[in-house]
Amino acid sequence: MRNTLFGILFLFILPLQAHQKLPYLQKQGSTTQLMVDGKPFLVIGGELGNSSASSIEDIERIFPKLQRMGLNTVLVPAYWDLTEPQEGKFDFTLTDKVIQQARANDLKVVFLWFGAWKNSMSCYAPIWFKEDYKKYPRAYTKAGKPLEIASSFSENVFQADSRAFSQWMKHIASVDKEEGTVIMIQIENEIGMLEDARDYSKEADKLFYAPVPSLFIGYLQKNKRSLHPEMLAKWESQGFKKKGTWQEVFGADVYTDEIFMAWSYAQYVERMAKLARSIYNIPLYVNAAMNSRGRKPGEYPSAGPLAHLIDVWHYAAPNIDFLAPDLYDKGFVDWVAKYKLHNNPLFIPEIRLEENDGVRAFYVFGEHDAIGFCPFSVESGSDRADAPLVQSYIKLKELMPLLTKYQGKGVMNGLLFDEENKERILSYDDLEITCRHYFTLPWDPRARDGTVWPEGGGVLLRLAPDEYIVAGSGLVLEFKKQGENKMKSSPALGEDGFASVGGKASKTENSWQGGMRAGIGSVDEVNVNEDGSLKYIRRLNGDQDHQGRHVRIPVGEFSILHVKLYEYK
């Protein structure tokens, strides 16, 4: 009897353990974490160029380089045209090679399904699909021009796309369920309409002039206080109508066209997501090309999973875990803030591959508790040990146990500086921390010789009121009690800490009016062990902390520093 009970219990536990191996998302404090192999995981990654996974030889050549670059995850396209080159006949050779090479090089994989749409266009649909435009119709402009964009209103388009996607997902489940190499799936790529804000096909027009679904209006009413400001303003402009056509409820302009089109795309993606969840239940997301440079819907991929359309996408595609921005424009700090919302964790699947990416990665993990950061065409970057991205990624992988432990708890900040934005002041209790770009110090000639300042950035993590981790590159931090120095002026000091000019410094001071002062007790360069404990490397004192005046990490160097403060009076 005992053995029988044990056998029944064993059979019950086995599927539970298998389920726990699958990646999933969980809440910690104010943030959402990606769980991989039962532990919080940060995607310290990169996305391959569009054609870089289209041959076995390229995959075998690229993946060892990615390991040398310090990545822990690679985002890889999966191509519908190469997966189903003949209708109903599937080839998973490239998918298998990606998974095999990832395992051989200690990498996780996020697959990107390049199916019906990639950057709006249907360029990755198989030729048999493209040629049969009567069965698989196109979207149309207002002028009646057919586009190389499959219509999201066509059931035939969905059935063809979803059939290939389902077979591909089943294959991944069959080969990877035990290993867990594949940790997320992106459905389609940069969905959106171009040339016009919406599809003007007969099927689309019929729905556009029909009433807005009552359930969606009910959702808007229920969530009125938390709607995105742009969605709220559109609805308010027509008097918060509770019924009517899309134009009657939201107004007659291209922005209403975009809302309508987003509804169609999101419903399509939701059906894909439901299929994915029924086959292999791992995190799912969609990515968006940005609505930047003053462009209107249709001038950018209209109706994609953009921040101002998050309410449409959340309601119509609830099985999508988050919307992710692809970043290629200026204004990085502002763009990431648009996507780290109370109802959307930040994941950056694409960003332009640049020298500044290393410090930007530190910033988003520290400031926004990001799930991941991935430069595009990452294989084009350098794998030299002194390359900024390589240095950054090595340190971020070290820091992961600490970053994931403290995410969502309000004790971390990200720092990012350039020549225009040089300083940020942070406050913890009665402590004031002045954080600046390293080039604000006087002794680096690049600060004044016309050199364009590289971005400096990092993470500030408060372990205790008198204990901090400072990590990153190109930073200098000073600590003091709020209001501790109430004297009108202090003598100007040179870079050695002496008076700048002899005999001209003030000989008198106003009476000290401050209270306790903050001092730097110690600054140690450290490594972070896998369990989050710190391993001492060396003490930085004297010239390395300007005789106790500040904590700094030079431009071009990435370090992790353990700082202890003390008080005196």
C-alpha cells in the first residue's frame, strides 16, 4: 500500500516539476521578473541581424562569438518562408541548429516569429502564400493600392500563418521542454500599417463603420482612471460616448484609424498567443517600431504595440505579457520611460548597436528593473575583452544575483550622463548623493579638448543606510548629509585637493551651522559571487577616491564598487 501511494505521489510530482522548468513571469514588489530554471533572470543579450540565422554555417560561426561577447541570451529570427517552403511541408533544421548551438555556448534563446509581418511587410511569408493573393489578400491604401502587407482581416491569412506557427511551437516543445533553452517567444515583428493608418480593404471598411465592440467600451469605462493619457484624451474628445462607430466614439482622424487597426492586429495576435499557450506555455511579447520624429500614423508602422495604444493591446490581446520598444532614435531616457509603466515591464529587444550600449544596459536594469537589453545585429560588434559592451555584460552577469534580489524594492537607481545631462542628485532619508559624469572631474583632458563625451552610466544600489554598490562606467559620486554645509562659500580646490591659487583663498569662514557629516569609510572593488556575496579585489583609497572626497569609475572601465559610509561631527 505504501509503495502504491508513493507511486501515485511520484506521478503527481513529475508533471509539476516539468512545469516548473518552463520560464515564467512573476511579480516582486513593483516589478515583474522573468524566471528561468526557477531563478530570476536578466536577459543580457543581443538580437541577430535579420538574415544571420538563415544558414547553418552562419549560426555555427556566430554563436561562439556571442559567448565571447558575454551574452547570456540571443534573440533569433525564425523564418516562415524557410520553415514552410512548400505548403504543408515543414523544415525545422535552422531552429534545431540554433537550439543546439545555444546549448553548446551556454546561451538562452528568444525566438522571433517572422510570420505574416516583419516591419509591417509580409516579406517573410512563403512564395506560395505571396503568389496566391486572392486566397491570401493584401491590405489596401485609401486610394485602392494593394500593399505587400497581408490583411489582418483575412481568416485565410490567419489560418496559414497560425498553422506554421503551431507546428513550429510543437517542435520547440518536443525538443526543448526538458532543457528549457528557449525562454520567450516574440509573435510577429514590428506589426503595423504603412502608407495609410489603416487597411481600406472591403472587409476592413465593413468593420470600421460598424459599432465599436461594447465589451471594449466597457473596458474603457471600468479602467477610465488608469487609461493611457492619449487614449483618455481621444475618448474624452467625443464626450466619453458609450456606443457608436469608431469615428463616433473616438473622432474622425488618422489616430482613430490607428486605434481601429490596433484592435484588428491585437485580436489576430491574441489568437496566435492562445495557440502558443496551449502548446508550450512560456512568456510571449510583441515589439513595436517607434512613432518618432513627429510622424503620424501610416508614416510609421501604425497600430503596432505602441505605448499610447497599450489599452487596446491589453484588452484585445491579454495573453501577450508585455509590449516592447525597438529603439533607434535619440532620447533614450525618455523612450524607455514610456514603456516602463505600471502595467508593462520594460524589455528592450532591439536597440541600435553603439558604443554607449554598455552603460545604457546598466541604466535600464537599475532605473527601470528591466527584464532585458538587446542591441540589434549584435554579432557585428566586437568580441575583444576591452570592448565596452563586453566589459559591461561581464559585470552585469556578475551583478545579476544582486539586481534580481533588489528589483522592485525601491532601493536601486540607474544613472546615465552625457555632455548635456551631467548631473543627478538622489536622496535617501537624510543622505544626498550627487552623481555626475566622470568628465566633470578636472583631470581628464578629454573633458575639455573637444572630444564628444561618451555616455557614462551605472547602477546605484542601497544595501543599507551606510552601504552601497556603485557599478558601471564613467561615473563620480559624492555623499553628504542634506544641508550639512551651510557656509556661504568654500575655498576653490585644485585637482590635488590643495587651494587652486596660493594666497587668494578665503582666510575666514562663516561659523559652521551644519550637523552630522557623511564620510566615505571605504571603497572596495569587488566581484559578486553567484550567491550574491561579495569577493574583495582591492581597496581604493588615496588618489583613487580623492582622499575620501568621492567614489569614481573612469570612462572606458567597468567596475563594481562596495562603498561604506560613516558619520562624524
